[in-house]
Amino acid sequence: DASDIEKGTYPHYMLKEIDEQPLVMRKIIQQYQGADNELHVDEDIVKAMNDSDRVYIVACGTSYHAGLVGKQFIETWAKVPVEVHVASEFSYNMPLLSEKPLFIFISQSGETADSRAVLVQIKELGHKALTITNVPGSTLSRESDYTLLLHAGPEIAVASTKAYTAQLAVLSILAAVTAQARGIKLDFDLMQELAIVANTMEVLCDDKEEMESIALQFLATTRNAFFIGRSVDYYVGLEGSLKLKEISYIQAEGFAGGELKHGTIALIENNTPVIALATQEHVNLSIRGNVKEVVARGANPCIISMKGLETEEDRYVIPKVHETLAPLAAVIPLQLISYYAALHRDCDVDKPRNLAKSVTVE
Ligand code: AGP
């Protein structure tokens, strides 16, 4: 049961929470799908989405990274423009708002002070807010007009894993119901695709030995590491790099593949690990071009691709899922690789230094 907060036979909460992701997916499907097989999201929320001319997603850390992918879902499927903002920046540098903005706060804990500060500000301006959170009754949930729950069960490890994929799943459902309300017909069944994602997650979680060997091959002794990707793969790379740096203390950065040549490529030395994601067909060739560029400077490339796009040089191939939902699958190898890197570097996986589970100071 996802709500069991004991570690059981697991050495760390993080590993347990990574493994719970298929179960959380199924729970979300169950919670948001009625017996009639229709998507069920509170009518007021669908109406608020439909009425708004622009959605502003506000969040921090991993939840911010989920927001970046959520923007893709909402813009691609529901055709509503979306901006994604880091909460601590938004409060001091508020963008010009559209006429009918809707705010979405994404927060696992629902207690993050930076996000709450923005909520207070935008409520004072008279705007409506939806909070997507794992904790019913949390501050952000109570102070927002609407709430969507993640149903991920308690997340104890400081490094967020199952909350991230739950956030993506709930955002995808929100995007799909908004599309429906706007008369846009999607050419796939989201719940069926999420069920496929759940099965794929299980396959990935069963492949721990392989993830551990990747961690040992690329990250056992390195001082730094880069994650590159294009389109949503870039966003997943940002999340992979945050995961790695917070628990293994390896200096890790996520970059858009095409941006490397504008500066970052100067950091590539002999054996610098570069983890490249290739799950998106329209950028497959260009990200592979970027890999060639870093390899020419001595990088040690680890390409993680999706079935159908793979080549012989790839280190790991993820089974095929719906292309837009690829981040839900692609993040799992990155979570596990970070976990094993931290483990082999003798780091305190569940309680990394200098960090708190929920950041309640601004
Ligand atoms: C993730 O691994 C982090 N520990 C952190 O970035 C976290 O996602 C961030 O502090 C936001 O927390 P929240 O989702 O509870 O608001």
C-alpha cells in the first residue's frame, strides 16, 4: 500500500518510493477515472481552466520541473498558453499578467513558503488558484480555490520521486479534461496510455542491476556530470541533474542540447559523463548530433533512448510509451542512477546535507 510509511525491507525510503511509482499511477487512474471510463475532474476546475486565457504554473525544485512538462501537456492537448515560473522569482519579479489568468501551484508538501508567498500575492490581486498537492488540508490547498490530489502516499525521502511522476500524471489528466471541455478531440485514450506507463515503470524498476551498473560506470568517482536533452527531454534532464546533485553531491547540470555550443561545452573534458536523453522523435537526430559534439571533446556519453529511436551506441533503451508521456518513464532510470551513485559514494540518501523535506522559509 502506497500509504504505508514504514521502510519495510527497503534500505532507504527513496528506493521504496521509486518502486511505488507503478502503484501510484494505478491509484491515480482509479481516482480520476469513473466506472463509466470517463475522466473525472471537479467541474469548477475544468471551467476555471476553460475560462482562462493563460495558465501560470508556479512551483519550486522538482515540482517546478513537473510544471515544465505540464506546460507541454496543456499547450499540446488543450491549446491553452502556459507560463511556468519559479516561485521565489515570481514574487519579486512578477510578469505582466494576462486578462484572465489561472494560477496552478504544484507542491508535493503544500507547505513550501516560496510558493505560498505567491499564492498570497495573487489572491490579493483577486485571481483564482488551483493547487496540485500530495497533502490534503495543507496550507496551499486550504488557501487555494481548488485542489487536485496526487494520491502518491506519504513521501519521506528528501529527494522527490513518486510525487514528480504523480504530478505529471495529474497534469496530463487536467490537460486532457481541458481539451475535452474545449471541444478538442485527442487521438488516444489517456487512461490507457497511463496504464501502459505504469507497466513500463514496473519494467524499469525491475532493472535495478542495470541502473546500478550505469551509476558505477559513469558516476562512481566523477566530480561533475551533464544531462542533455531537447524538448521535454531537456526538462527531464533538469530533474535528473537536480536528483543527482542533491543526493550524491556531484556537480550536475541539465542543458538543452542545442545550447551546449553557446558556452557549456567548454566544460567538457576527457571522461566527463554526459547523460543524453533521446525519447522524442522530432529531435532524435539533433540530440545525437549534440552527443557527437561532446564525444569529440572526450565526453563519456550515456544515451538513454526510447524503443523505436534506439541505435547501437545507446546505453539503455526504455520500452515505448506515448511520446508526450515519455518523461514519466524516462525519469525513472535517472532516479535510480542517482540513487546508486549516492549509495556508492556513501551519501546519506534519504537525508542529504543542508536540505529539508519541505522548505517552509522564504
Ligand atoms: C526535490 O527532490 C527537492 N527536495 C525539492 O526541490 C522540492 O521539490 C521543492 O522543495 C518543492 O517542494 P514541494 O513540492 O513540497 O513544494
